[in-house]
Amino acid sequence: MVIAIALRSVIGARKLASSLRNVKYAEMSQIVPYIVDTARLDTRLMRKQRHVDYDECPIEGAMDIIGGKWKPSILYRLSDGTKRFSELQRLLKKITQRTLTQQLRDLERDGMISRRIYPEVPPRVEYSLTERGRSLEPVLALLFDWGVEHVLGPKAERKERA
């Protein structure tokens, strides 16, 4: 069975339409139910959430907002002050542009960071922590200290032994 997903952009939709021209009518009935217009989906439905209501466990709610490989690092870097996209990408050396863009969108949607666009050519975009994001600074500092003690410390000891 062929599954097709329509892209948000017009170009993506055109590519999808041109690729479907060669599909037989019988196969088309199997394809059409799976075409999804992602531009109309609510972004909350696209997030990976196990629960909608976090009354039982606030940790799950917090991890839904700040969890993942890159979000804590992004928030920690922004705790130093406002940064442009390219600065964040330089500071987080191993992150891809696509992943950084998605993580910044998620954090902005959750009210952790603010995005400011300057009407210049080329456009300049700056990211900074909101008050809600600043409330995590003590937690991020503790996490940093823990990482220095328990991750970097044993790693340095292993190098000395070798």
C-alpha cells in the first residue's frame, strides 16, 4: 500500500500531485485516505505526549516541555542572554539546522523563549528566554554542576588511568 503525506508547501503539494499522476485508479483509493494536510493539524496533536493532563505527575509535564536531547542545552545557552540562530548553531556544534529550528519552535510555542524578528534585509532573528524560561535557570545550573561532577569528573579520571 502506498502512503503519501502532503507537505505544507505548495511545491511539496505539486511534487506529490505529479508523482500521483502515474498511479492507477485502483491504487488511488488506497492512497487518498492517507493524504494528510499537515498545515491544518493542530501542533499540539503532533507533539509526542503520553498524557494530556498531568495532574498525577508534574514531572511528566515538565519533561514534555523541556525534555529531549537539545532543549536543556538551548535553554542553558540562552540563559547567558539573547542569541541569534547562527550563534546557537555555533554553540551547539552537533545539532542540525532542522533540529535546532524545530526545538526553537517547540520552546517558543511552550512559552519558554521569545523570538524577535527585525525587519531588515536579510532578516535578523533573535531568541531570548521569557520569564517562564528564566524560572528554569537554577535547575539548569544544578544540572550543569551535576554533569561536571558526575560526567566530566569520571571521564577525566579514566583518562588519567590510561
